[in-house]
Amino acid sequence: MGMAYYQRGNCHRNLKDYDSAIADYNKAIELDPTDAFPYSVLGLAYFQKGEAAEAVEHCTVGIELNPRYGFAYKSRGLANLKMGEFEAAIADFDKAVEFEPNSPFAYFNRGNAHRNA
């Protein structure tokens, strides 16, 4: 059941309806608090809504639940980059590259973090 809320949350997020996405991701988490995926996209939704600190918090939970989930590191890296936490962003993108070595997004944003550090 949690997957249905997760997927609907993705639809809301893609439509830029971040509040509805956040509500659906929270419901998915309520139904299965051990699944890293909803925490990570919840973080991304908060980032896209402009709440970077919230994004870091939720992505960190996702990483704690699944330390090999590259998407969570990329999402947290974006939030850290937005907050000017360049060293933390670099560390996040380093981990993203480790787990997703074919992700141009991770390399590009790691470069942005280095440029700004």
C-alpha cells in the first residue's frame, strides 16, 4: 500500500504540487517506515519546495536506512549545495558517484560544489 502513495507522490512532485507530494510520501512512510525510498523523495520534494534543511533531514534518514542508495546522496547533496555546505555536498556527491558511477548528474553537481568550495 505504501508504494501507491509513493508513486502518487511522484506524480504530484512532477506536477510541482509539493505539498500534496509531501503528504503522500509521509503516508508511505507511515505505512512502511523501513523503506528508504519515500524518505529520499520526501527530501527532494522539500528541496524543490525551497526547504533545504528539511530536505537534508529526510534524505539522511533514507541514507541511514539504505546506505547504498545513490539517489538519497544526490538529493541531500543538492540541498547541501543550496545551503552553501559545499564540503558536505562534495561528500554526498562522492558517495553518489560511488554507488551510481554512470550518473552524470552526480559528477556535474560534485563539480559545482568543488567550484564553489
